[in-house]
Amino acid sequence: MTDNRFTREDVDFVCRGLRCAAWLYRPVVPATDGRLPPLVVMAHGFGAWRNFGLPAFAERFAAAGMAVMLFDYRCFGDSEGSPKNWVSHRRHLQDWKAAVAHARSLQGVDAGRLALWGSSFSGGHVVVTAAGDPDVRAVVAQVPLADGRAAMSSTPAAKGLKMLAAGLRDAGRMLSRRPAYTLPIVGKPGELAVLNAENCSDGYLDIVPAGSDWDNSCPARVVFTAAFYRPIKSAPRVTCPTLLLAARHDELVPYESVEREARALPRGELVTLDCGHFDPYLGETFERTVAIETEFLARHLQA
């Protein structure tokens, strides 16, 4: 892929023996100071693939003079692995660690000026990853999952019991090496799905490209780990500047949990957007969001 502002190439890498698909966006115009471009590493949120709205962000960052590596987790999109859409924060964090190591090995970029960008579920991953990597220069966490316990606290008991039953069924299949038992990733209120809050179905599906062969399902085993994932616990160990963009009317992530995470970050900056969880990917809210993020990244990577 080429553009008059950037080029895009495949730079796949391996994690735990499986290939992770990755794109590298390179800015076309050299920096005026003669330096190689800084690098932003990106991946998506819960159950999503890299082409679900994220190329638009990557293109803007590349047009502003930053290289971008955008990747799919194992079992997602064009990456290897099964079962498909296996949502696991532990596995995703392994992929993030491998992605950062690979990004630092790439030619033609300045690995010493590296930032992490995540959204929703991966907005938690970037905080945890940066907490274990003091060489990360900056972090952007968009509508981030800060605390799985807080996010799950509003789950109705009836839904929780049904999800638990589905998780146990999937665990049994996993132990007997049978195909995974799955749950819908997103659904309308009242439907049994991992994400079924008001506006979630339309918001999520709006970022799925037309003609995608993405399947709206993930292994139900995710129900055993989601509530125990608490990136906020890692926040005090993040030493670099960290931008949190919180949605005031977030249907999935309690706004107050993002505020708490911002206070826990030694160099945290909180920007509140007057929108819902999925609005930053499209339209006017996207334009405002990407402008804020580009300014933050440029300030900390290009100075």
C-alpha cells in the first residue's frame, strides 16, 4: 500500500511459535532534523482485528512523521492460531511483548523513541506493557479498560450465570481437545453476548469493514479471566507520559475507573470526551480524538 504521505508493508513476527500479522507504516517525507522516524506500536481491543478502524489512526500518525506498526494478536485476523478470536489478556500481553521486541529490530526507524497505542481492552494492555518496559517513551490509552472488576460489576446476575455456564462448557471442550464453545462478542441489550450494553452492537459493527469474514464470536473461556484483569494495578509503575482518553458516556468502561487510573499514573494526562465507547473511531469524534493523540505523540516522540 502506498500514499503520498506514507507507505505500508508487511512486517510479520512470531510469538510462541505462531505468526502475528503486522503492517508497518513509514512516513514518506524525511524529518527536517535528519533523524529516523519514531515508532508507534498499535493493536485493537476486545475481539477486534487490526483493520477495524485502526488504519485511519495509523495513517494520521504516519502523515505526521511517525512510523507505525499495527498488528493482530495470535488467533485474530491474518495471524496464525486457533481457536479464532481467542480473547485472553495473558496471551495478548505475550503478543505485545513480542511485538515491541520486533518493532525495536526494524530497520529505518528510531527504536529509542517508541510509543504504545491501545484502545478499549488493549488500552489496558499498553499500560501493563509499559509498566514492565521503562524504555517506552509514551503511551496512548483510548477509552481504556482500567479495571475488569469495575467493568463487570454491573453485569446482571442472570447474565453472569449464563456466561459462567458457557465458560464451563468451553473449558470441558478445551480439556477434551474439541472445538471451542463460543459466545457472541457483541449483541443487543437482552441478548447473551460478552458485550451487550446499550449502543454496543451498532457501535462495534460500524467499525467492521464491509465484506469482512470476521465471526462475531469468541471462546467462552474468557469469562474466567475478564474480572481479574486490572491494569490499574500496574499504573503506578509506568514511568513515561501516558495519555488516557475517557468517554464520559462510556457504555462498557466505567468513567470513574479511568479517572482513578489517571490519578495512579505518575505522569498521566486525562482527556474527557463527551461521547460513548465507540464514537472515537468515526466521524467528528474521530477527528478530535486523532488530533489530540497526534499532538501528544509528536510532543513526546519528536521533541
